[in-house]
Amino acid sequence: MVTGAAGALGSMAARTFARAGAKLLLADLSADRLAALADELRGQQGSEVVTGVVDVTDADQVAGLVDRAAELGAPVSVLLNNAGVPMSKTLMESTPDDWRRVFEANVIGTVVPTQACVRGMVRQGYGRIVNVSSITARTSVPQRCAYGATKAAVSNMTQSFAVEFGGHGITVNAIAPSAVVTDMNRDLLASQPEVYRDLMAHTPVGRMCVADDLAGVLLLLASPASAFINGQTVYIDGGFTVM
Ligand SMILES: NC(=O)c1ccc[n+]([C@@H]2O[C@H](COP(=O)([O-])OP(=O)(O)OC[C@H]3O[C@@H](n4cnc5c(N)ncnc54)[C@H](O)[C@@H]3O)[C@@H](O)[C@H]2O)c1
């Protein structure tokens, strides 16, 4: 199950899992983008796909989609908590409602699908949960104070959930990418050369992250091969956070 599946990173993850032979439950708020992705995956890969226009902060909606895993013949064994929203304001520009909005989507939106999937995983004695954090969980980035706080919460919950479910064959880990060049932000980055220069100056690998940089780690953390990796946040940032 992939949440936020219709977005830039979610659709990359769905394609990656589909190529690996997964049957997919895809959740997003955007019906149009979900339908287009599902058509693509069914057409190009012959994948079995169930989609749900679901708000990941709504427990009933999420439970309804998780139940539909029966249509794919198996309960959810891998959950990618990818749905999230950005927030670009300084502390003094932001309102309490800005903070509530980003915490609701990024934190509650991780808790609810985890609760919905973990019962079945406990029954199976197997599960892989991968949360999407960010470099802002660990380092201060201008105008990302609220967003970074949500991602620090995601990384911290990753540790707590890993401890809570590790004895049930379930691992919980997170990936933490630096800014990923996507179709949506490519023009923005090009129009802000100083932001791009700053990022490059702090990225030893010397280029921006692209969505495909996440695929290998996602496959590992979603597979039985990662059975002894638990509670970790894997930074996929070209060395940004160690510089
Ligand atoms: N793009 C980056 O540079 C970057 C870097 C680090 C981490 N991330 C994280 O990666 C994840 C995906 O980001 P992206 O760049 O693909 O963004 P995106 O906006 O392209 O995709 C996010 C998707 O989540 C969906 N979504 C948002 N709130 C939802 C809700 N309540 N219920 C269901 N779906 C919801 C949106 O409809 C959208 O399709 C996010 O958690 C983001 O914080 C992104």
C-alpha cells in the first residue's frame, strides 16, 4: 500500500513496486492522477491495482481501503507512508493553523495508515512499514521549521513503532531524502539559482536527488532482506546531512 501514490515520489514508488511484481493498493486525494497511474501500471506492467480516493488522516476511509486488499488476495504486507504536504514559512510568518495543517497531514497521516495495516501484519507475523521523512528531520532548512518538526516526528515515531512491533516480524524504517528534483519543482529551482547553488555547495555528491535515487533503498526496506534493519532513518541526500 502506497499513500500519496499520485504524487511525484509516490508514483515513482508505485512503479518501482509494480516492476518488482507487487500487487498495489494506492491511496491519494487526487482521483484523476490516481486513475491515470493505475491505468499506466495495469497497461504497462500488467499490475493488479486497487485505488482509493482516501484522506490518510481519516481512519474510516483508510480502513475501507485496507479492507479492499482482499480483492488482491492478500492482506497488506508493505506500507509506504508517503502522503505529505509541504510548508514554507518562517516561524514568525506562520500561524497556529499552518502548524496544525502540516502536523495533521504528515504526522496523523502516518499514524492512521500504520494503525490500519499493522493489525493484519501482526496476524501474518510479517510486515514492512516505510515512512517518508526528510533531511529537515535532522537539520535546519530555511522556512521549513514546521515541516521539519513533522518530519522529526515521523523519524521519532519510526523508532517507537519499530520497538512496538519488532517482535511480530514487522520492521519500521524511514527514508529521508534531500530536495528531490521533480517535474513540479524543476522550473522553480531553475528560477532560484541561489537556492540551487546553496544546495550544491552542501551536497558532496555534487548533484540534486532524483526520484530514482530512492528506489533501491525502498525495495530493500520493503523486502524480507531487511529483516534486521529496524527503527532506522536512511538519509538519501548525497552526504548533505554529514557535511
Ligand atoms: N519532493 C521532495 O523534495 C521531498 C523531499 C523529502 C521528503 N519528501 C516527502 O516525500 C513525500 C512525497 O512528496 P512529493 O514530493 O512526492 O509530493 P507531492 O505533492 O508530489 O505528492 C504528495 C501526494 O500526497 C497526497 N496527499 C497529501 N495529503 C494527503 C492526504 N491527507 N490524504 C491522502 N493523500 C494526500 C497529495 O495529493 C499528493 O499526490 C512527502 O511526505 C514529502 O514530505 C519530499
